[in-house]
Amino acid sequence: MMDKILCFLDKDDEQKIHIVNQMLQSSEPMLERKTFAANLDMSNYRLNKLIDEINLDLQTVAPNVFINVTDRYIDNNEQLKFGVENLLLRNYFKSSNAEKFLLSLLKNDQIIFNQTFRGYGWSRAFFFKEKKKFEENMMYFIGLHPSEKNLRLFIYNLYDYFNVVPDVQIPEVQRLLDRVLQLDIPRIQNDLVFAQKISILIIISYFRNHYHHRVADDYLWLAKNPDNPGVLDLFKQVLPENTTRASIFIFQTTLEIGLIEPTHYPIEDLVRDESSWQAVYRIIANYMNQLDFPFSETQINNTVREVYTETQRNYFLTERDYSHASHYFSTVYPQTDFHIRQLIALVNQEIRMSQNHLYHLYFRIVVLAMSSGLDFQKDDTIEICVSFSRGYRATNWVSNNINAFTYLNVHTTTELSEKTDIYVSDVPLDHFEKPQVIWNSPTGPQQWYDLEELIRQVRHQKFSPK
């Protein structure tokens, strides 16, 4: 999927991102240049040329970062890992031809050769060649004749993926944005990331409405709940025309793309389809009620709300590979992972979702479980007994360092009991049959790594569903 998204960049910039991405994916400190070039299907000359260009680009976005190349090797600079790829993506997209076409799509249903493109110094032949490439890439995501709603979401997702706000120097639009950002909407105030996202959405909606491109009534599912118009009043305050329809679209879209948390609004304002809502509620309530954990009605309702709204969201360009992250949760919280996957599988039988939807849904429930007391993993904690003959300070120092591994879900104690899973000390025990870690000398990185791996193994043996 990443390859398809990068096709919106100019060709050289697309290949430069592939170079940076491959370097980030590798754990090797030095990369053999010839092999690296072959893996990218490019010549050594081409690789060297593009790396030189990357270094020039880095002077603008990250002056302290430099990719050093010798006769045989590429220095896999650790500094590349500090958000440099995203900065390059942003700059490359802003200078791309695709961004110029998107600005045109803010106003028009079709991209036409006009004075704006002449101002770029483009010939008609160059314009039509680049337009064809852009439309072929766009068609991959939203088809040949997209609905107005899908076109808006496509434009939004592309700007959002590359972390760029449309550059529109119109005072009226800026005043509109300033007013929107002052609204009392959860997750907008004091949140720069979400302020940027909703700025993109407002700019798109403003221009499409201003140039008389309307979203069909069939797509305005929020309009089916007219009994509580208060949820729309926020956007009606600032939208200059077609306030009801435009407000409905913007508010429902902020819910669909996750800009506004559904927990802040009455559920009757969020239900897009009553039958699917009832099905999701029945599945989740039945599953959670059959477990031994005492879930409250509020916890069940919040879970239903999160799951249902996620099933209604739209994803075009936000598809990423989340498998490594889900593997982490399955390792550290096996019971939580097991129940969440069971729950999602049941919901997916009722409402078929894409793999991307399933990944997003998985993490929404994980975050809910970890942050709001929705506890599927009461017995997942690994208990470690720490006891050193050198006294309290040594024992306390080791315990504090182990407890700092919050991502491993461990609990330390100085008392040995039948609950103890691992024993850490400088003195071995003769009759303790569970794993023992004996440290007779100051610990280094390898010892801590070995302990972490042991914790993972013990948890897998103890908690993984049989």
C-alpha cells in the first residue's frame, strides 16, 4: 500500500523515500552499498545520485542529519530515525505535481488546463501527461467516478498522510478556521495534531461547498437523527452557506475519521444503521457478560460505542502494517489479546470489515481496555521476587529497574510465594522449580535483555490460551 501512496510523489522523490525507508527498516549499522542498490532495483550510480540529493534535502528539514557513503558502505545513521522520513515526505509532497492537482480538485470536479497551470510553466503536453498519471493513481483508491463524499475523503486522506495543510491564502478561509479552532470541541483545543487535521477537512468542505459541489442526501446518515440538532450547532456557527447540510457532513465526517471521540455525544446521534447497531450491541454484551470479569453496563456500552463507530469509518490512504504492534500486545497481554480478537471476529461476522478496519478496531479496544478499567487481563501480570544478599539498596535498585519495564506488565516483590513466576537474586535457591536469574556481578545490557526475553517466555507459557 505504501508503494501506491508514494506514486503521488514525483519519481525521484518517490525513490528517495524508498531509500530512507529501507535504511530505517534495517538494524545493520553499515549497509553494503552494492547489495542495498540491488535490493532497490537501481544502479550504484543512481543510488549515489539520489543519496546526494537526499543530503541536500536534509539541509532544509534536518540540518544535523547526513547520510555518509563510502566506497563500499552506507552509514545507517541513527539520526534518521527521529522523524526525518516524515519531514521529507511532507516537503516532497508540497513540491509534487499531485499537490497542484489536489488544489485544483478543491474547486473543480475535473482537472482542466488553465492559467494556474500555465503559471507553473507547464505546457499542455506536460499537463496532460501528469494529469493522466495522477488520475490513474487516484482511480486505484476511489474509482473512476467517485461520489462527492469519497472525493472529499480522498483529498483529506492524501493531505493528512503527507502531513500537509492546503496552502490557500484567502482571508475568509483563515477567519473560518480561526473560529472553528475556538469551538468547544473535545480533542481540538490545545491539540495541534487534531487542529491540523480538522483544518484540512474544513478547507476542503469550504471550497467544495463554495463551488456548489454537494454531498448527496444518501451519504448524510447523521441527518436521520433530527431529534437532537444540538450536535450540529457548533459547525453552523461558522459555516457561511448551506449550514445544515454542510454541518451534517462535517460533523459526521469528524466522527468517521476519528477526529472527534464518540464518547462525548449521545449514542442516538451516532447510529448510522439501527440494525447493525443492535447486532453489534448484542454480540458485545453477550460476550462480555459470559466472562468471569464483573463488567459494568457503562463499560459494555462504551465498548459497543467504540466498536460500532469504528466499523462506520472510512479508510483510503491510512493503511499501514500494524502487525508488529499487534504482536507486541499479544506477547505482553495474551489474555487481553485473545479476548479482543475473539470479540472482533464475532463482530466481523456481522459487519464485514477490511484488514485495515480490523487493525484500527483492535487498537481502539486495546486503548479502551488499558485506559478505562476495561480489564481483560487481571491475571496477566508476571510476579518477580527480587532478593539480593547485598542488602535493601541493591534489591530496591533492581526492583525499580524491573518495574520501569511498564510495557512488560510485571510486579516485583521481596517475598517468595506460590505466586512467584521468576526469582532474581545473587543467591540461587535449591528447591525453587521456577526460573531463576542469578546476577553475581553488575548487570549490563545483555543481562537485562535476557531477563526481558525470559519474562516473555514465562508469560506465553502461563497465559496463552490453550
